[in-house]
Amino acid sequence: MRTPIRISSLLLHRLLFFLVAGSLLGGCSAGVTPRQMEMDPEITYGLREQKLLFEKRMEFDQLKEDFLLTRDPVFLAKMNGTMERTEKDIDKAQAFLDLQPPYHRGIAKVRRQTAETALRQGEQHLCEMLLVTSELHLLHGDPTAARASLEKLDNRFVGDSFLQYREKAALLLMELKKEG
């Protein structure tokens, strides 16, 4: 039986407020009114993607806690499923960003910023999920699954913004090679 997510609704509302407030402030600096932003379907979609990715991260954290309490491999499998769904959402966010023209003013700027935020947030969450899952696999005796997660992280995420995750993955891969 799965326990409900243990996060206060106040914390969730605060986090969502900061996501929305950041987008609204970005829109105001671009000369777009909050009403225009609320009515724009592309901005609304970007904000919805941000919220969805945040909820997936919360679900992952809950599954991790459940696994650490019970050591039941079912939770690891569910964590992998959550990561796969997150990866699909990142691909959708990337496709959505690719549709946004690179304008630097007005509502197009806000649309692009919202899409970029959703993509960055999702990529960061997925990197962290891959690292956590690989560490759990290492601790509980499945080096093949750990290696697969680490190689996925190393191959998919290229660039300076992922350097810290890739370095950690490289250290864990070296540890795997020493053991195996």
C-alpha cells in the first residue's frame, strides 16, 4: 500500500507561487500585462509543464523514501517508470521550445522564457533522479542497472549546465569499474 505524499499544501502553494510569479515578473519586464499572460495558451502550457515536472519530482522523492523504508524493489521499478515519464515530458518541452521563435521582445519572449524554464527544470530533475537511482542500485546490488543509469546521464546531457552531474556520474562509473 502506497503512502500519500508527505508535503504540506502550504509548501506546494509557495513553490507554485514562485514559479508563476517568476513568469509574471518576466512578462512585465517584456511589456506584457499579467492578463495577457493568463490568456495566452502557450504560456499556460509552459506553466502547466513546469507544474507537471515538479509533481513528478515529488512523486520520485516519495518513492525513494518508500524504498529506503521498505527495501522493496517494486519502488525502484516505479522510480524508473517515473523517470521514463519525466524523460517524455522533457522531450515534449524541448519540442515546444523548438516551436518558439527566438524573439527578444513582447509576448514571444515570455513564451520562450516559460518553455526554457520548463525544459531546464525537467532536465535538472531527471539528472538528479538518474544519480539517485544509480546510487540506490549500487547500494542494493544491481551494478548493471546503475551503469545503465549513469551512462544515460552521461550520453543525454551535454553542456556546462550539467557538468556537476556528469562529474558525479563519472566518479560513480569509476567506482563501478574498480569493483567489477
